[in-house]
Amino acid sequence: MNVFLLGLRITDKAQGADGKVNVLAESLPSSNKRVSTKVQLIQKEDHYVGKLLKDLEEKQEVLAIGPTKATPDGVLQMQPMLVVTPENFSDILAINTFMACGGLGPKSEENEVGDSTVTNRSIAWQAPDDKETNWFKLTAWNEHSKQLSELANGTPTIAVGRVSTSEKENKQYLNYAVEQILYLPKGTKSAPKKAADPDKGQVSAAAIGSINFSL
């Protein structure tokens, strides 16, 4: 997965279809000799960034940050996590995104909370030069809850979301709320034979690098 930070000029107003907002833009060239790159910003309509995209005006200049991929016709497609304008510049100081990469721990069943479902499950990462395994307890709701609960133990996974803190009995706990799950299915040809070791909480960097991110 590639995350780009791009200065953009909006070239066309937002278009909506299938619950998504689509905005066309071009990169701001670093010199007069460089050709601008065409960029397509895509985000869900009900996402806070999607709502901001709807209000962008033609020729407005913004800073966009998010996972990006190239299309065959030479256009960059970005799913922005943050779009900064002069009016909301302070938002860049409030970036709250975590990316946890590793092997999933033991399976956990979904639980019902009112009209929603939630799954809590751990993901582990151990750097090659680190003897200690780092565990992150993920919380996923609704559609992400089902996906997280069904993945096999040890599946190489990238979880993207927001981190917050809760307090209980005078103790503080970090909460990792998942907004996106990217994973490499077991048996994928591009995965190393030992992509993940559930017992050690290890996952091969090559396995994570071969995940195909789709917007």
C-alpha cells in the first residue's frame, strides 16, 4: 500500500455515484518545466472527508494525504484520509491514523451491541531485531467486524483506523478502532511459504508488501 502526500488544484467539481464522491484534480508542479499529474480523489459520501470533497470549488488548492494507486491511463487514484484547505489547516495538527501490520491472533466471535456487531481481536508484530512481540487489540464494528472475525489465525494483515483512550477503574486503555482491513489470503502465490508465524506473532514484510490495495 502506498500513501501519498500531494498538493493539488481541483479541476472539476465533485460528482457522486454508488455512495462515493469523485473529484478530479491535478498536482501542483514543483517548477514550470514539469507536467501536472492527473489525480482522482475518491471517498465514501458519509465519510467526513467525503463531505469535505463535495464542497471543494474548481481551481481551489488543497493538500491531500491518503493511499494511492496508478491506473493504466496514467491517473493517480487516491482515497484521501485527510484533505487540508486554508480554512481547515488546523486539521493537519489533529491527524489520527494508525496502521498496524502483522499476523492476526486467535479467532474471536462477533458480539451484538444494540443494532451493531463488534469484534475484538489482537494483531502481533515482531521486528527482526526485537525479541519482544508487540500486540495491538483491534476493535471492528459491523462489516469490518464480520471480516475480522472470519480471518484465519496468523493471516498477514494491515489494519488502518483511529486510536483513542478510555479509562476504567483509574486505568487508561488504548483503543484501536478499525476503519479498513487489508489482508493476504493464505495460499496466495505471491506470499512466502512462512508469511506468518502465529506462535511468535511474526509476519514477513514481503507478504505485507505484496498486498494489493484496491479503492
